[in-house]
Amino acid sequence: MAVEMHAGLASEGGSKLKMLLTFVDTLPNGRCNVIPQESSNSIKDWKFCNVIPQESSNSIKDWKFDFIAYRGFFLDGLILGNTDAHDWSEKGTYYALDLGGTNFRVLRVQLGGGRSSILDNDVKRQPIPQHLMTSTSEDLFDFIASSLKEFVDQEGDAESSVDRRRELGFTFSFPVKQISVSSGTLIKWTKGFAIRDMVGMEVSGCLEQAMTRKGLNMKVAALVNDSVGTLALGHYHDADTVAAVIIGTGTNACYMERTDAIIKCQGLLTTSGGMVVNMEWGNFWSAHLPRTTYDIDLDADSPNPNYQGFEKMISGMYLGDIVRRVILRMSEEADIFGPVSSKLSMPFILSLSAFLVKLCCFRTPLMAAMHEDDSPELTEVGRILSDILEVRKLVVKVCDVVTRRAARLAAAGIAGILKKIGRDGSGGKTPGRSRSDNRIRRTVVAVEGGLYTSYTMFREYLHEALNEILGEEVSQHVFLKVTEDGSGIGAALLAASQSSNSVDRDVIDGKLLGNLISLFVCGHMNM
Ligand code: ADP
Ligand code: MG
């Protein structure tokens, strides 16, 4: 992974890892004045800024992230860490949209300015209607704009009547060639989306046109993907956050890179000296990956063969279908499932009714339910597949193997990022100290996504593998922290900073633009 990261930063098209520029060069900073004491000596989940003393718990359930629960803490105890050029004192109500997988989210974040920071947030989630994933861009964006309008109207937001164009954060989690922090063109669809007329189009423009059609006076101030939004909220809560990883319907990662390491755009200048790089790691590939015939068949049957190889071995959209393929082969070769085998031959991607999907398809949550069935008779597995106990045990074993492989690959990816930025213990000592005084730096990776947060076995395998790869000494300093709805809230924070910081931004964008014109010319030619 680290080698491919270097290659992707060196030249456009130098690696399957696109290593896309995001134009986000400064991250929100709203550090707590109480630094959580990570007493654990293994990699565990952490909920950001939670000061309730259950931090060493193993169970993610104990860590429900709840803005409201500790709003008082924010109001009373928060100090803003102003280490960055921008002081993050935005005020007002900001909206964000989060599109990029199974669920679509509309968010509203209230920022208090100064010390109070995030006062409140509301989120409305809804599944994306299947037909819109392959319809036209106008249909998709009209749906998005209508949901936003409904949300804004329902909230009865006093500010919405103000006759000013309001700024919006847009989390659009597909590969995008950014033109600025607020605009970019779609490179290709992933995760089952396939709207042909949209590829190559400027994403924010499509949304703004739809918002105008629906009578919304809003503009996109930040166009990011889910990993960048997650990194923004992660860093806001904990300034040691250096990277973010998404493990949901799809998978991706981003991290803060030094501009001088981004060789493909030499002379890139930012105020912070860094820029968030969107790795698009779902497309990572290496001959070392343990590819099986099931992976090859799944890829061939997918709408995007030869793309997103890493994602197809790791993420929630695909794991259930790998399991289905393994069981189908077992049933064909050993006739152990009897009449179930006809159901097993239905590909996951068929547009089935919700009832049929439940009955016939190995969606990943169904797979998790079978995998985590701890009843002696494996009742849950039996409910899903009617068969004998020995067969049930076999099914659980298949789920285990597929999940463990996925989790270990994701852990290896995280270790690769840490290696690239010198946080894997090989180069992460604090500079300027004597040898005996050297400390490994505390390192936080923000994580979001339903597969990681809702599938306990997956999470445990990932932590186990990361501990194994990094070793005990380094692992003690590495923390994976869950940001709930971070991809959307982070986008709202970035939108807020862009709007209040527009003068600075123009200067930065101007400089960047000068440096990047040649890069974009190359980039577009390579597409
Ligand atoms: P997105 O933002 O891409 O829509 P989410 O982060 O909301 O994705 O995660 C949804 C995905 O997480 C589902 O598509 C599914 O693959 C996976 N998932 C959700 N719940 C579970 C579960 N209980 N067990 C396993 N996987 C799950
Ligand atoms: Mg998401």
C-alpha cells in the first residue's frame, strides 16, 4: 500500500491509487481541554471527546456518540485549539448532504462561534431508491434537492428566510477530480451507481441547478467525499487525527499529506504546508492480494469489472455476495443445501422486492447475523437457511473466513498509511528529542461506516490484525475512533470555514490554481 501511495503521488496515472487532491489544506480544530486517557494497550474503538469514564471498554455499544449528551461539556469545557491558520470560530446554521452508498443523509449543524462550537446537529437518513442509481443525473439531483428542501422547511429554520445565498457542504463519495474545494468532475461511478450522462460533469453545478429548480437559495461551499468529511470531524475532536477510513457499503481512505511529497504537482503551496489526499483506496490492487475464483467471478459479474478490486474484497456491498458464491459452489458440488441451492444462484445485484431480497440474497447484515449467531443450535442460521446443524456450522465458518480476510486487508491498508506518514513506529518519533527521550507519537484514525460500526466480528478482526502488524509497542499509541455521521457533519464544518474564510480562500485558490493548471490539463487527458 505504501509503495503504491508513493507511485500515485509521483505521477498522474502512476498507480491504481489515484491519490486525488482535495483542496482541503486546513482541518477544523476544536480540541477538548480534557485529553482522554487511553489506558488500553491495544487498539480499540474510541468515540470522540467522550469524557464519560468507560473509555477502556471493549464494546462499541458503550460508546454511543451523542452530541446532545455532552453538549454541556462542549459549552463549558471546550477550548479551541488555534494551531492552524484559521481559527474555526464560525457561527450559524449550516446544512450538508451525504450521498454515496446505501443511505442518503441530510444534515443540519448549528455552530455557536468561538468557544461553543458545535451546538447541535440533526440528521435525516433515507435509503436511496434503487431506480435512481441508474436513472438520469437530473432525476437523482432532483430527489436530493427535494429531500433537502423538505428538511429545511420542516426545521422551520428562521435563517432560511434570510435573503442570502447559504453555504452547503456536499459529501459525494465517488471518485471526483477536484477543480477547487467546492467543485469537481465525476471520474467514474462505483458501488452500483451507473448514471451515464453524469460522468465528466461538474458535480456541484448539477446539485445547484436542481436546488434552483426546487427554489432553494443555496450554493455548495465544500465538495468532499465521505473520508474527507470524516477526517474533518475527527480532527475537530482530536488534533492527533491524521487519517480517516470508511468501511460501509464501499471503502476508502484519506490522510493529511505534506505538499512537498505530492510530487505530481510540484510547487504546490498551501498555508498549512499540507493537503488532504483522497486515496480512493477501493481501487487499490496488488499481485500480493489473496484473490480467489469467487473474487474473479464477482468482479466479472459487477457493473465495473477490473475496478475497485480492494473494495470488492472488503466492503459491505460485496461480502455477502462472496459468501453466497462460496455456498453455492459447495451446494453444487456436495448437494448439502437441498432446495436452497436455487435461491443461492440469484446474483445480489438483481432488483428484487424487499421480501425477496430478505429471502434469497446474502446481504451483508444477514451474513453478520448468521456469523454472530451464538445459540447452540444456530437458530438464526437455521432461520435463514433451513438445513441441518453441521451445514449451519459450515456456513458460519464461511462467513468467518470471508469477514476475517476483509478485516485483515483493511487493517493492512491502515498500516500502509501509517507507514507512509511515519507513524508505524519506523519514523514516528518526536523530533528534537534525545534518543532516550524518544516517544512514538499518539496517532488517531477516524473510522466511519456501517460494516465497521455494526459488525462486531469484523471490527475485532481488524483490531487484532492491526495490533499484529504494528506490534504491541506501536499499537498502544494508535487509536481508531468512530465518527457517527462524521462524513456529513465534517462537510458542514468545512463549508462553514470556506464561507467565513472566503477572502483567504481566494488567495489560496489563486496560488493553487497557478500551480495546478498543468496538473489538471494532464489529469483530464489521462481520464
Ligand atoms: P453508506 O454511507 O455507504 O450508505 P453506511 O455507513 O450507512 O453506508 O453503512 C451501510 C452498509 O454497512 C450496508 O450497506 C451494509 O453493507 C453494512 N452494514 C450495516 N449494518 C450491518 C450489520 N449489522 N452487519 C454487517 N454489515 C452491516
Ligand atoms: Mg456513508
